[in-house]
Amino acid sequence: MRKGRIRSVSSRRLPTREHPPTHAGSALPSGSDDTSGSRDPGRVESPPTWTCASEAVDVCLFPPNRRRIGVIALLVGSLLVAINQGGALASGHVGWVVWVRVALDYLIPACVSTLGVLAGSRRNGAGSQRGAP
């Protein structure tokens, strides 16, 4: 066994991310800088925010939000179908009422996750505050 000095993990120097120069004489070509503030250099567009209903629809249709809502609805809805309608589906006693309940088992998580996305992306505008003079 070799005896010697043990270096702790915290004493190692971690590589740092180089930031492009921000002065007027920047060597970057125009339009190539990332202004979104994200850590992903390939991502240029920032997630949308909303203050009115038409902007809320745009937030829900934003591809990452749409994908997140769909995945949550699929996973949670499948779990709810298994819990709530599993017996009826397994026994074969399936009528239109069971299919309506299956649809609701997928629709409700989709609505809840949509409301979560909207709650997290709401922008407080000057006209949206209650009791403002």
C-alpha cells in the first residue's frame, strides 16, 4: 500500500465553462449568442409566459410543455385506469359507461398538469393585479 497525501474531492479544480466576451468588439458572428440564459447552448428560445387567455393557449402548445402534459396524462391515466376500471376490463363487462370513465381517467391528469404548467408560467402584468388602482 502506498502511503502519501490524500487529496480530497473538493480540492480538485473543476473545469469552468468559458463565456464569450460581452464587449462591443466581440468576435462572435451576429445572431449566434444565446440570450435565453439557459445552460443548454443549443436552446435559443425561452419558455413562453402568459397574462391573457390567448397567450395561455400558446404556453400549452409550446412543444416541451405539450410533451410534458402528454407524458403525465399517459402515465397517471394508465395508473388510474388500472385502479378504477381494471376489474371491469379484466372481466370483460365493458359498456359505454366504462369507456367514458377510462376517457376521464386520462383527461383529468391532462387537465391537472395543464393547470400546473399555466400556474408556473403566469406573468404578472400591470393589469392583472387585483385591487390595483
